[in-house]
Amino acid sequence: MVFPGLTYKSDNRETVAFYRTVAEATPLPILLYNNPRGYGVDLTPDVVAELLEAPTIVAIKEESYDTTRVTDLITPLRWA
């Protein structure tokens, strides 16, 4: 499970760069953890779609308190 930086509120570009760097540094499967209330960084469906280009990013724990977010994350994957 990989969290965003705990004290720095990154923008989307920085967030994608951070997670891609972690994904490139290990062959282990990665679970993204999205908790925008706790960390101030939101892994939106667009950001997650970019991150899924990395083969080691395989799952997400979604805790945005937005009940439509799960559908928004899954729907694009069905057509990929």
C-alpha cells in the first residue's frame, strides 16, 4: 500500500510522478491508497487512469467518501 507524501499537498502532475517513481523502483504489486481528507491529495479517476499504465499498480483503496467514485473508477476500465 502506497500513501501520498504525508506533509506535502502535491498537484496531479507531482502525484503521478511520485507513484510512477515508486512503481518503477519495485517489482512488487502496488495498492494505491486514496484518502483526500487525510492527506489532501485526491486520486481522481483521471489520475488513476494515468497510474494504471504502470504494470505494478494493481489495486486502489478508495476512501474519498464520494459514493459515486467507485463507479467512476470502474467504468473506464470496462472499455479499456
